[in-house]
Amino acid sequence: MAINRREFIKYAGLAAASTIVAGCAGAAAGSTAPARSNSSPIFEPVKIGNLELKNRMIKSASQELRSDTNGNPTDDLIRVYTNLSKGGVAMIITGLTYVLRDEQYNPNGAGMYDDSQIPAYQRLTSAVHDNGAKICAQLALIGSNRNYNLDKRVFAPSAAIGSSYGTQVQKEMTKDEIKQAVAAVAAAAVRAQKAGFDAVELHLAHEYLACQFLMPYFNRRKDEYGGSRENRARFAFEIVEAVRAAVGPDFPVLAKFASTHERGEQGCLRDDIDYTAKGLAERGLTALDISGGNEVEDFNPSHRWISDYTEDMCYFAHDARFISMSLNFPLILTGGSRDIGVMEKAMQSNDQIVAFGIARPLINDPSLPNKWMADVTYKAECISCNWCRDNYGGQKTHCQFRPEEA
């Protein structure tokens, strides 16, 4: 019988869940499974464009919520990223970073909207580099996918279409506002470059503004930014073009890209995803970071972005395979990556997967990459219960099973 971990955590409580976690860890420690070599292609260096990584393990973006009220990194955030960089990960992708001051999504959310912030971010990148890791800034236009700071202008492709937060707007973005938003992302990318980041990742998924433009559910426009898949993709294409022009031809530019899980039948069709992925690659991206969409209760439960079954890992691998059928391009696979053997199988089934994005297991244990490299059979203690995502109360994302890491 499959156990729904999310419901178990919700109703059984943290104490019971902790017992389960301890039991899993003990079982792993006492395992008599045959030993295998500690070598793995996951531990090998890889080059993605000009981005050289010491292994294929990337800390994927999560909202750390440890910035100050102006969006600048704090000593606490630097501590978290320092621990990650010491733990063996090849690169850290920062948490969601807003690029327009009025789009602050949380009092402690990260922002990169003004040149005066560059020195603060230089401290952050230096701390990570000192431990041999790379760092990538995830840049985002938030749009209506927030429930904070709503007294400011909220951007959306169309009016009166609520986001997962229930936020609705009164009017669609004007073309001048679209130009303003595109320019803001490009300016933030230049700031990241000056601050010592090794790459930027453009957030085109998870119902944030660029993703909403891609989706017919949100985008009801009648102009050149709506209607056809070509028009709906125009905003994302303009963002990539502007960023590439701003940072030059060689600076690595990644994009977090939504799979078919994004709002299920009401989201993008496979043909839309195929067209958009090709167009993004043609406009100068270095790699696509394949992820999924937000969970919405009244939509098809088969499209839930979080697995409830322990063995269902690397659960966007099939979406990556679909993209690879028509596009020869480097892919980062994010979601459910918490077992070396499963990651190896994903790579074997799709040679375009060059690295893996890992979030919750590294929130639980930032030293997990080093433990894997010491013992490839080591079992991550993270059970993907989603406590770190669902129960942080808007403050300092951390794992309840590892309070010392908070």
C-alpha cells in the first residue's frame, strides 16, 4: 500500500514522522546489500557551455527567505550557502530573486533590482567560491503569483485570472510594462555578472509571470503577446534575447522550464512546450532546467508536481525525454533526485541530461554530496515529505528533522 507522505505528515505530526525517518536511516545503515564501486558518472566533472562543474550535482533553487527587508543577502544566508558549498555540491542556484522592487514577494525574499546591491552579493559569491563551488542567480518576474505587497502594481498577462495564491489583477500588462519587465531582467543579469555569479537562471516556470504568458489559462490577450503559441512565447523569447545581449555571448544563461505538469490540461500542451523549448535554445540559452508546475487541488491529481511514492524519483525524466526527441540540448533534471542509482538510470535513458537539480535532500543535509561520494549506496534521509515547503510559515526555509541546519 502506497503511503501519501504529505497527508501522513499533516495528520500524524512531526514526532511520528521523525520516528519513520530515524527508522529509514537505521535500515539504510544496517543494509546487507552488495557493495558497489564508489565511482559514478554523477561525480564526474561536466562542462555546460562555458560553465565548468566539478560534478553533476546542483543545489536547485528554493526560497531560503533569509534576505533583509531590501532583498540583500544576510550573514545567515551566506552561512547556509557556505555550508552547501562545503558539502560537495558543484553549484548552488539561489532562491527566487525578484528583479523589480515592487515585486517583493516576502519580507525576507531575495531581490536584485538596484546596482547598489552588487557589493552585498559579492560577499555571497566569494563565500561560495572559497569552497570550490559555483553559484547561479535565479532571476524572476513574480507577477500575480504572490500574496504580499499587493498594494503595488501586480503584473499579469490578462486581468481577473487568479494565480495559485488567489491573487487577481484588475488590468493586463501594457506593452510599455512588458518592455519594462524585460529590461529589468536583463539589468539584473548584468548585476549578477558583476557580483561574481557564474551563471543566471531565468525562471520561466511555476506560474510566475513569464510562465503565465506561456499558458492559455492565464494568457487571454488578443494582441501579439497572446492567442497562438508563437505569440504566447514571445515574452519569454524577448527576455532571453535581452539577457543574452546584456551579458554577452559566453556568460552561462539557464532557464527553469515548465513541463506538462504545469496546471495539467489547462496548461501548455506538448506541442507548445516543444515549440517554446526550441525557441529558447535558438535564442542563446546554455541549458534548460526541467521542472514541473504548481499543485492546484481542483485540477487533475495525476498532475501533482510532488510524488507521494518513495520510489517515484526523477519524476520529470519523461518530460525531459519528450523535449530531447526534437531538441539536442543540455538538460538539467530537477525534482525527486535523491538516489545515485536512480539518477544514473535517468542519464542512461537520456544522454542530454547533464546534471541534476536537488533541493529538499540538501535542505535536510547540505553535506549529502560528500556522503554520496564517500559511499555511493548512502541513503538520503529526506523522504520528500514537503514539510520544508508547506510548513515554514513564510520564514526561513529549513528541514524540521534537522533543526541544527535552520
